[in-house]
Amino acid sequence: MQVQTVIIFVSLAGVLIAGQEQPQYASGVAKPSYEQQQAPMPHSFAWAVKDEPSKNDYSHQQESDGKVTTGSYRVVLPDGRTQIVAYRADENGYVADVKYEGEARYPEYKPSSYSKPTQSYAEVAKPEYLSA
């Protein structure tokens, strides 16, 4: 009888606790704001890098009137071709025209040589087991 009383008491307590509303707390993180802080500014720039030792050869130029941005960039790829991207960005999105100059050059294939590695540790003696 005592066990039944405990079971009934615990069951009723569980029902009462489950029925209580849990407090709702506001998030501590503010919602992000996507408002533009300032009006778009007209700008124009151009730069280039050509460093023979590192084989870096690329450039970029861009102009904007504050509403429409146009520009292009050029990079010499590892295969010898030059990639040229001309782009235009406005309220309708970003449109790029990608072109390649030159023909890809790859080194001639040579099969790699492989030799078996030499053992750098001493052989461990195999264990001997006694039979019963």
C-alpha cells in the first residue's frame, strides 16, 4: 500500500510540474541591421603586380559612379594561360565575362621512380609459446 501511495504521489507531482508554463526570456542578441550606413561613393582604382621570382602576374582596375560598378582583372595562371574577367555590377546583380588567352602548357609526363625504403629498426624476436 505504501508503494502505491508513493507512485500516485510522484505521478501527480509530475502532472502538476508538466502543466506549469515555462518563463520566456528575450534573446540577448540584437537582430542584425542591414541598413546602408552611407550613400555609395564614386571611386576608381587600378593596380598591378608582376614579380618574376614568384611568378605572380596579375592586375585589377575598377570604376564606379555610385550606382554602377565596372571593372576587370587579369591573372596569369600556372598553366601559362591568362584569365581576364570583365564585370559589371548594378541593382540587377553581378555579371562577369570570363575569357582566356593563350594555350595551356603542361610539363612532359615522366613516371616517378620508386625504391623500396630501407628498414630503420631492428627485427623483434617472435614470441615462443609453450604448449600445455
